Amino acid sequence: MDYLTIFVVLSFFLTFIYAFIISCRRTSRLPPGPYPYPIIGNLLELGDKPHYSLATLSKCYGPLMSLKLGSVTTMVVSSPHIAKEVFQTYDQSSSSRVIPDAARLVDHHKYSMVWLPAGDQWRRLKRITRESMFTMQRLDASEIVRQEKVQELLEHVSQYCSNKKALNIVSSQGFKDAVCGLMELSGNPNISDFFPILKPFDLQGFLRRSNVYGKKLLSIFDMIIDERTQERSSSSYDGDHSSKSRDLLDLLLDLSMKDESEISPNDMRHLFLDLFVAGTDTTSTTLEWAMAELIRNPHKMEKARSELTKFMQNNNKNIHEHDISKLPYLQAIIKETLRLHPPAPLLLPHRAMLDLEIQGFIVPKNAQILCNVWAMGRDPSIWSDPETFIPERFLEVKIDYKGQDFMLIPFGAGRRICPALNSAHRMLHIVLGSLIQKFDWKLEGNIRTRDMDMGERFGISLSKKVPLMAIPIKL
């Protein structure tokens, strides 16, 4: 064997040994966690309620825990101080996304502000939505639209009062059916998410079924965009006159006309898909949990109603968004609901862009990062009597869910915080406030409130296992 061959073989051998040592050293510095089985890793330990299973495991292995979910290295954060390190200290380095297979429907992950990496395209979409939708000025300007929708809801509920029929407050058909179909598929375990090498085969057919729902929603958005475009191009259209009722679509079309590279029709379709899928399910789920907790605790319901009646002075007056800051108990109810029933119990998955050193452990590059906000909301070291619905706890402390108080981050924190947080804040308060101001509620079939099923159905959002069916009684 000549010297060159010996040199090449030796170099390869030494490189392999070095890589092996570095790999072992890095693995030895992973956060503690249960020992993974071959191939499947820790999948069997997740169960049908991963948020609960992971909370139980974190009591054994600590607030920063490592698991192997199939072939995916996963870090689980279960405490405010670790969450602060991830989402504040390492905000930029942990701001990428692990994309679940369901998010690839109709190539949505290539255009979605939710799933795009935090690069130029994501920053452009974030800026557009912030400036066109979620500034205080924009939200104030669109308040009348939300107020009209709340009034429609109240009229709908009133129809059930005379015949004493129960209704599911958050139910609707058509559009929401497609949204719920997507959320249900997204919440089911998908083998492609645990073994990414299998994604092209779509073995469970989840992506195929998600595409059906996605195409249905995009066709609805196409129709709306086309109708508005034709309306704007008609000779009778008066842009100045219609500015009083201009909505998000008008603003986006204006941007597109100025510069289509700023936002294209395809960007609009996928932006609306983000807004409607995220907004419809999470907001309605939170409202259902809030109503369920208040019906289970009628003295809390009466306390909230008394606050509203005293403030409004007249029960016929409707609550408005500028009233929210003057209704501390109503605010406390929303915070307590989000503590006990966060809409996304594990938030959306982050991905480490670099090796991160946290509390002496290594979170390796490309690891999936899950934040168990459900566990943090029920941690007895943070909250007294954590399993009990006690809105009063938020009257005693100044804790908010805007991303700065890490013991309560149901909307996330850092650069990936939910951009629609301020809009959700307004809608949750005026809808819940209106429903308890105008109506009393009792369970269908004279079910005792203490017998109400409060079981959870895990998914991207955490919904009630048994939908809330309640009979409204007009006050």
C-alpha cells in the first residue's frame, strides 16, 4: 500500500473518530430525559394527551427535557425561566420553525407568516399585517365591523331564548367546517412528523385530506378577491367615498397595485388562510372554555355580570372595546381561562438555528423546541391552587399575556409571538362580556354544573372533548 493511500485512509479514520467523539460529547450534554427506545424513541410516552404526559415527565427530568420523537430530537420547556432564555435571550437563534406535514397543504408553508423562517419574506409579511391590521389605529378603525358581528351573534342567541333550546355558542357551518377539518387533521399524530424521511409518501393520507380543505378555503378567498377587484375596477367605484368602510382586503389590494412585489395575490390568499385558521379556532375555543368555567362557577358569572351592569348603568347598553380597560374582573376571567386552557398547549414548534447553551445543557442545532404552556399554567410552584378556576388571582398581581410575563404566554413570546394578539384581546372580551351581560345560562337536560364534562381533546388547539351545549335565558 503506497503512502498516499495510507494517508487518505488514516485521515478518514481519524476524522470519523473525531466526529464520533464530538457527537458523544454533544449528546452527553443534552438535557436529561427518558431513555429512548430504538427507532421509535419516546413516542410511546406521549399518549393521547402529550401536554399532560410531557408535564408529568418534566416533574422527573426537569424544566428543560430532551426526548427523541421518532428520529426528531425534541426539547421540552416547562418553566418560565427556561422559556425566557429561549424566547428572549436566544430569541433570534430559536425563531425558526419545525414544519408539520399538515402545514404543507397547498404549499402553504412556502408563503405562510406562521411557518416561514424568520427571513426577509417573513419580515415583509409581518410588517404588512402589523401596519395594515394590528396597530391600535387600524384596530380602532375596524371596531365597528367587530361590533356588528357581535350584535349578529347576540341576535342569533336571542332566537334560542323563547323556545329554550340549547346551542353550541361557537358553532357554525360551511367555512368553519373546513377550518375545523384542518385543525383536527393537524392535531392527529402523523408518522411523517416523527420520521421526516417518510414525508413524500404521506402514509396516513393526512396531507392529501388537508389539501382538500385547503383548496376549498383558497377558492373562497379567490372568489372574494376577484369580486373586490372587479368592484374596484368598475366605473362606479369611488375610492375616496368608500374609504370609510375600507377593510384589510382594500388595503392589501392598494399595496399590490403600487408594487406587486410587496404583496402578490398569492400572498393574500395564504395570509387569509393564516388569519382565518388561526383566528377562528383559537378564539372560539377560548370562549367555549371561558363560558364552561363560568357556568360551572355561577358566583363568578354573577360577579362578572355585576361589574358589567354597574359600569354600564343600563343593561341595554352594549360593551365596547374602549370599556375593556375599565372592567378588571372580566379581564381576570380571560387571563384565568388562558392560564388553565391555553389555546395552543405546546405553542407552535420552534427550531434551533444554532447550538444553544441553556442552564449548562446543549440544545443542538435543528432540534425541535416545544414550550408546554399548559404545564406552566398548572405549576403549583407558580400558582396557588392551580387546578381551580380563580380569576381573583389576577386582581392581586399585574400579570399580562403580552409576552413579557413568562409564566403566562398563551400567545407565545419574542419575535414569533402571535401577531393578532391585540385583535384577539379585543374580541375575547367584547364577545364574552356581551354573552354574560345579556344572558344567563344553564346546561342542557338540567345537567348539574359539577357534572359537566371538562375533558380535553388535544390538537394544535386544546378544545373541549364534549362541546358546550347551554340554554340562554334573556335578562
